[in-house]
Amino acid sequence: METKATRRRFLKAACAAYCAACVPGETFALGPASQLAQDPRRPQFHLLPMHNWMNDPNGPIYFAGKYHMFFQYNPEAAVWGNMSWNHAVSDDMLRWSNYPVAFTMTPGTADAAGCFSGSTMADDHRGKPRVYAIYTGIVRDKAHETIRNEGTRESQCLAWSDDPMLRLWTKLPKPVIPNPPSDIAGTGFRDPSMWKQDRTYFMTVGSGIEKVGGCVLLYRSTNLMEWEYLHPLVTGRWNGTSTPNPVDDGEMWECPEFFPLDGGHVLIYSTMGKVFWQSGSLDQGSMKFAPKKSGLLDLDAFYAPKTQLDAQGRRILWGWIPERRTQAEMTKAGWSGMMSLPRVLNLDRDGTLRMQVLPQTESLRSESIDSVRTVPRATGEVLCIGKEGSGMEFCACLGTTELVRVSYSAEQHSWLANGGNYPLQPSDVPKVHALIDGSVIELILSERIGYTKRFYYSGVVAPDITIRASGAGVKLKAWKISPITTDRLTSIGPLA
């Protein structure tokens, strides 16, 4: 078990490395901080670390008056590897300070090859508040591999923090769930998420059954240390085409997230490069989920999402926005990936999912854009609302290149986007909410589905983005957005 002295030494070293990266002209493994600060493709109001690779959000939580975001992070490079949990803190889910790495791999333990994705939960411990983190630990073990063809074994590990700012963590030395269930031919075993229901703890783990499809495994515990496997919460359907990675063909579901919402229950999972949702009911006696409705959460560059409850009790969704460029380009840039903006989730009475960008995002607006047809320097917000009963088209362009195009069909009452047709509810209106930030566009279509696009360009100045909208009675509004920092690097929080 790691001691507090060990953790303090680790924090001090991590803090020193981060502070060095913040000083203009100083260099770290991938180049000068000033290069990152001047990169126009680096976002100005999305969360990301000061440098290097990031991916899945892990355990976002509101605790002791602060919002904490943990996420997968490589401390050593702008490409995937050395998986650790990085840490950022915010007062409002919009303006963030990067803190040192929360915890990383420990040699000779169940996470010696990586601390993979997971979740957090606040609970009392001997009358005092404590935050627990459940995550997947990785070791190299060809004989007992759980990740096919990779010689890697996954297990579920537990850590906790009694620090109000969640900087100091203690790991349990052995996994709380060392192996997947023996009665299924599993295709993976990772990305746990846990919650407390009355006096019982429950945990879901992403998995799959060979030649059957992805599934979510359900566990139960009374003390967080000893877990009983119950059954698959729900099982999907394999597409029938074998691939080297079972996630690519639906034989494995990653990053499941299961939660109550507006009188029902929602399951979110990632597979085949996309994120899906299901809504339905949970039988509290059998602890089995009966899905009734389903759909896509986002149409493109959005993966491995997690949710949390905010200070108002709203269900907030976060997702990883990956790059769409080569490893060589990421290494040269010195950074890779970002967090999506927070999205508020709700369920209609019939179980249809609804989402919107956190309304408080409006606080980032600096001024209205007079020429709504242009978003200057690839940073801004656009709201496009059509007329009921009339078709509409929305397009964002970089010069003559279309970055994203969506069309609303009044006859079908649906959106045509990214090669698909996505029907709306009878009460929905045609609306596009777009936020553009350096090299990403996040669209929300009629508060029903996201469409996140990456784009790139050359040079040291961000170009203007042209907005085209057509249709009877279409209304456009646009705003400039204030950056959350002055240097695109964010800042490190004080180690009080």
C-alpha cells in the first residue's frame, strides 16, 4: 500500500514538472510551452491537460464545493501509453485548473501496466467524507489475458482519498475483483462504474461474450472490498464479423454508465467507434434492466463518456473528443485530445433522451458577432433556429471546404447528418447549437443528438469559419467566446 510520504514525493515531483511546463521558454519532453500556447488548433474553452495525451473522462464528481475531473493521461508523451489518472478542478465545470497526476502505475501490483478507466463515489468512512475510485488495473499476462491478442490481464482496483481536494490517494494493494466471471467466454473486462443503493453497493463492468455480443456485468457488495457477481445487466448483439479488436465489431462494450434519470434508467456504452444509449426500467428485485428505447449519443468524434450529478442534481455528461490526425502530428504538436463541454441529460416521458450544452456556458460569451456568417479565428458560438414545417440546412466551412453539414427534413421531421437519418419527436423544433473552438465543432441537433467534428489547418493563425444557413424563416445568432485562460495552457492549482 502506498504511504502518504510516497504520495507527497510523487505530488511534489509532478507539480515541479507541471510548473516548468508553464514557464514561457522552458521545455519539456515534447517542446517549448510557448509552442503550445501559440498553437491556434489548441482549444481555448475546452478542458485538456497542459501537454501530452489524454483520453477517457474518469470519475467526474462534485465534492466539498468543487468539481473534480479525472481522465486518462500519458505523463510522458502526446500519444497513448503509461495510463494514469490526471486531475483538474473547477468551480463551475467551465473554467478549470490542472492539478498534478492523481495516481499512476505502481510496479509489482495489479496496475503495473496501467491505471485504466473507472469512476468515483463519495461515501462516509467512520463519520468523515471519503471519495472512492474504482478503476481497471492492467498487467502483462499472456497466460490469463482478458484483452484478446494483447497479452494483457484486467482486474478492478480500488483507491480512496480523504483529502478535501482529492490530491492524495491510497490504493488497495490487491484488486477487489481479480478475474472476470468464469461462466462466460469474455471478450474484455474493464471500465467499472459504481453507485450506492440503500445500504448496498453496485458496480457495472464493461465486457462481452464471444460470438454473442457486448454486455454489462453487474456486481454487488456490502463493504466495497468484497464483490459478488450477479449477472449481465444487459447483453447486446454481435455484428457477426470478427475483428482483431472485439470492440470494433460489437463483441465488447466499453465504458458502460448506468444511472437513474427522470423516473427511468439510462445505460450508455461505447462500441464500434460510437456511443449508444438505452432507456428503460430497472427491476429493483432482480436487478435486471429492461431497455425500451435506444439511440446514438453523438455522430462522430465523441467516445467513452461518463456522467456525474452537479450541485443542482442535474445529470451531466462528459466525453472524450479524440484527434483525427497521425501519431507523428500529435507528437509534433505536443498535445492530443480534449474533454467535451458539459451536456445536461434528461428523459422525456416516453423515455427519449434529451441533451443540451450546460446553460451556464453562456457565461463564456464576450460579445455578439455582428456578421453572423463568420466566426472569427475559429472560436465562437452559433445558434441556428428554423421554422416549424420548413426545411433547413446548416453548414460550417473553412474556405471552400465543408467542415460539417446537416439538413433538416420537414417531411420526415428528422435530421440528415453524417450519412444517417435521425427522427425527432413531434414537439421538437429544428435547431442547431454549435460551439467552435480551435480545431473542434460541437453541434447539438434539436437537443436530441450530438455531432462532434475535428478539423485542422496549417499556419500560426486560426482562420475564420464561414457559416451558411438556408431555409424559410431561419434565425441566426452568434457570439465570441472568452478563453478560460490567457495562454491556452490553463494553470496549476495551489497545493494547499
